[in-house]
Amino acid sequence: MSGGSVTILGIDPGLTVTGYGLIRIEGDRHIALDFGAVAPPTQAPIAERLIRIHDALTDVIREARPDEVAVEDFIVGHVRAAVAVGEARAVALLAAAQAGLPVTLYKPLEVKQFVTSYGRGGKEQVALMVQALLNLDEPPKPPDASDALAVALCHALKRSAVSYQKSAIGLARER
């Protein structure tokens, strides 16, 4: 971290498409640095798709040099989706761990709550809020990249709330 700024890599894992989004926190500003998606061929064996996701995320980490990583976790109860997302999530965690980066996991409901103030908001609402919060000209595309930016924003907003609480507690103790 340099000069009080923090770069966060948000990841929305999936076997079909894994979204990524990079933001920088500078004071109370959140700035989009980059976003996109990794979409390995769906006909490729799962192991090959996982290698492609890992390699792509490793490249993003190497080039962007984030300070922290935030990854969307899977939804409990949707077994088939949880397994597929869990495999891609594991690859994202591995790429971050290999780079020595701290990782925080967020449930989809938590991401939506922090970004839209409503935990049941749809993908379009999330994309519009990401656009507004990051001052982008249009909603990020593809939707997986928008979701990844939302994960990074969730982490940034939660991080700010925690540091605000700590400073408020510190001030209260001083009195």
C-alpha cells in the first residue's frame, strides 16, 4: 500500500465465467482500475477450465499487484451450483495464496446488501449501483465483471466501516 491507497481485486468465481474487478480506495473515493472476465471453453474438461481460470487470475494479480482480494462465496442450498462455484473459488483462493495476498469471502446476499442497500437486488440493480459508486459512464460488462466489482466494493465499504468503528472506539476511550 502506498500513500494510504489500497487496491482490491474482487472475484466472482464460476466454471463457465469468472469475473474480476480491480478498484483502488483513495480516501473516501473508489476508483475502477480494470475489470473483465475469464471464459474458458465450456466444452473443455473441468480441469482445463480450472487451469485457465487460475492462469488468468495469476496474470491479473501479477500485473495489478492488489493489496487485498475479495471473493464471492457460493450459496448454500444450491448443491450443483455450489460445487461448480466452489471449484472456481478454490482456484481463485489458490492464486491469491500463491501471491501471499489476504483474502476475504463474501456471500452474494452480503455483497448486494453493501452495494445496493438491499440484499435481494437483481443483477441489473447491482450493475447500476456499481456504475454509480465507481462513476463509470455505463454499467460494467459482462455481468460477471460487474459482480466482481461489486465484491471489491463490498470489501472496500465493509473495510471502511470497520476502520470507522475502530477510530470511533479509540476516540471514546480517549474521553
